[in-house]
Amino acid sequence: MNLAQALIHAFTQEGITLGCGMGGNSTRAMADAAYSHPDMRILYTRNERSAVDAADGYGRIAGKPALIFTDAGPAAANCLCGIVNAHGDSTPMIFIAPSHNSLTNQHRAYKEMPLQAVYSPVTKWTGRIYDERELGQVVRKIFTLLRSGRPSPIVVEVPGDLAGKEIGDYKYEPLAPQKLRSGADPASLESAARMLIEAKRPLLYAGHGVLIADASAELLELAELLTVPVAVTLAGKSCFPDDHPLCVGIGGWPRGLYATPHATRRTKDADVILTIGCSFQLEASYDEFAVPFKMIQIDVDANEMNKKRPADIPLLGDAKVILQQLVETVKAMLPKSRLAPQQDVLDAIAGEQKAWMEQSMPLLTSQDNPINPFRVTWEFSKLVDPRRTIVTHDSGSSRGTLSQHYMAPTPRSFVAFGVQSGMGWTLGAAMGMKLAAPDKLVTAFVGDEAFGETAMELETAARNKLPVLWVLLNNRLPREQLDLKKQPGYADRHALTGDYVAMAKALGCEASRVEDPAQLSAALKRSIDAVNGGAPTLLEVKTRRVEAQLWGKIQR
């Protein structure tokens, strides 16, 4: 057994079953070991960045990391965009980064690269195996880090000569599989529970940390126990059911880029706000609060504590554990008069949600030609079972026109993306999601410019028989409609063109185009049926350019 085989053996013992990447001389031993192991499935992509994106999508749905392998030098560098995306959105993955051999580093050797200097700032840990005797220690460190605190990519440099070195029989004893979780200080929990119970206008603001901690059930129990409205961040969308009577949609601090009007109004007027796993991005922090309020903050990462303002009660630890503790503490303190749902709160939210949808209907049912992308979201929503569907988006306006009205009823039925927003993410990520949930309809909404970044991965989907639906929102303007004096840089941007449907067909996918809004629903249904029949499918929709941020654009 060589070291690469021993490493793959140890990884499979820890539950790793998916490897994504591309081959090369320096990764030959690692790729051979992964391919030959009966418990590993390999997704061989058309570029290294997409291998990372596939691991990213897989990790978000499966809740566990995939393995990434590439050649050394430029190939390893090509992974950086994907690693940066995954680090921004806190996705676990393991990148085995090769170097040519143990003795030539730092000598400007062929395909030499300072991997640790490049990757350390955007990973949870970047290290190197220097000696085969370190193997067990390194693997244990990898999985201890991946199962504790805030997740992020792990990068391990393995010199090519060491990967192929014979080390004899190797046995690995796996770690306990459960996550390493910690709770909050009991006195602080009691203070937080009392503050929530005594609040007149409380609000729960739930972020991506709820999904990472698998804490949706605990969040739901706390909200229902106190009849408290729940707003979510964009990244936290689906951590609380969009169709629940207490959900007020995407919120912000106090207003996010894609916030609903009622979430914003309730946030501005709240007297107590409990935040759970929120990173308070700049794009979620528009406007000012209307009244003084108290803040309770739950986060597993101390770097996020007191980020926007001092928390009145900071609770550092795992969201699932702390919410469980908080629920039990509230139950012990809550007077019997508060156990019944507060119907006035439920009725008010129902009225607000009804008004929001009524205000949105001109967009959702627009007869515009080119097609309004909000109409695409609406027609798609009517055709699918959201409990059997995973919907995601790429960077750009496809994020906004999808996220504000698509209803995600279960955790991870909507996968948001965007701290770094590397264009073209959905081509690889959607394949990873399909590998993690083969029984779900996986659909990715992507703009034409983002699609062009990684479009060759359609061949990867066809070759691997991964039936995913990509809805390509093509909003390129004819040159004669551009105001080149106002935006001269848009001239070349809108000169991009191509027959994407022909390209997709040539790469082995089903593909079609729709331009008439009257034909949109039928085109979407045909594409969904094709995916359900086993074919990776592209539907190009000719759309108009719209402002995806609706704040101030429709009646409030």
C-alpha cells in the first residue's frame, strides 16, 4: 500500500464517498487510489474550479465533505476561485493539493507553487504531509476541524513522490462521527429567555448558521413556542419554512438587498432581536433602525460576535445546542397564559404576506416580451413540488429574481450562494447537489454571462448521467439599445453571443429555447419532464433586463 492508497482508505473510513477533480502527473497516485477504491465515486470535470464547485454543492446538501484532486501548479491554482467561494459560504471540503516532490519546493521547479501561502487565508487549515508517519495525525486533525466550529475548506499538500511511496499495511481508526458541539452559559441563557418572554415586539433573524448546525427544528420550536416572527438572511433561506405562518421572508439588518417590506418593517420596529448564525453582510445592512432595541446573538464563530453592534446577550456556541437550551429555559419560565399561539400576530403576518404577493403579481404574471425573469420564477414554482426540489442560483440578477418569491418549505430546498459570488458556480455545484440528493429535482438558475464561465461542464453532466435542469436567463441587450456614453464598458459585455442550445445539444444534453411568455410554462414543463426522464437539460429563456432589487420599485 502506498501513501495515497492509505490516505483514501482513511478518508473512506471517515465517510468520504465522493472525489471530484482532474488528473495529471503529480496527482496520478492519488487519482488511481481514489478510482480503485470501491467506496469512492469520482466526478471527473472539465476544469479544476468546477470540481471544487461540485464538492461545494455536494457539501451543502450532504452535510459532509467531498475530496478534490488535481495536478500541481496551475491546476492547483485553478481551484482557488472555488475554494474562495466555499470559504465565503462556509462549506466543508478537502483538497489534496499535489506538489511535484519533496526536495524541489522553493527552487522554482516545474509546476511549483507556494500552496500554503496561497490557500491559508481562505481555508480553515492548510497544511502538508512531510512524512508518512504523520498520516494518521493529519487525517485526525482534518476531521476534527471539519466537525467542529464553523466549517471551511481544508487543503493538504502531498508531494507526488510521497504519495506514491510504499508504506506497507496501514490501518486507520476513525473518529467518533458526531459533530463537536458546545452550548452557552446557563446564566446568559436565562437572561436571554427572560428578555424574549418580556419583549413586546420580538423578532428572530436566522442565518446560514442554522442550516450548518441542522438547527431548523429547534428554530421552529422556539418561534412557535413564543409566536415570534422569523426573518431569514439570503444564505439562511430554507432554514425556516417559507410557507409557515410566522415567516416574514428575507430580512436584513435592518434591510437586506432582497428583503420583503414586512420583514424590514418588523426588524426596524422590534424591541428584541435574536440573531442566529448571521454574518451581517454589507448587502444585508441597508438603512437605520427606527427604535432602540436589545440584541441577543447566537454564533459559533467568535469573529462574528459584536460585529454590527455590541450584543446585549452574546451566546457563543453551536446553534442547535443553544436553541435547544433556550427552548427548555423558555418552557420553564413561560407563564401558562403565553402557551397558546398569539392569533393577532399570526393574522398580522398573513395580511402582510398577502399584501406583498398582491404587490408582486404584476411582475410575477408579466406579459413582457422579452420575458420578465420574475415570471420565470412564478411559472416554475407552479410546476414543481418544492419538497422534492432543490433550487439554486448563480451570481448576478438571477439571485434576486428567484429568491424573493420562490417558496422553500424544507431545509436545503433552496441553496443560496453569494459571499464571494464567483460567476459560473451553478454548473458544478448543481451536479454536486444531484449527487448528494439523486431523488430530488435539482434546478439552477443562471445568467448568460455566468453560464459562459463554465458551460463546458454540461458535457460532465451528460457523461456522468446527472439529470440537472439549468434555466439560462439570457438578458443580453442588442447593441443598438445600449447607452454607450453612459456605460461604455457595456459595449463588449453585450457583444457576447452564441447558440447555447446548439452547444448544449452538442455536449450531450437536452436543450431548448423559449422567447414567448405564452409558451414559458409549457417549455418549463417539457424541460422538467426531460430531467425526470434522466436527461441533463438546458432551457434558455430570453429575458428582459430588470432591477432585481424591489425595494422602492413596487408599492410598499
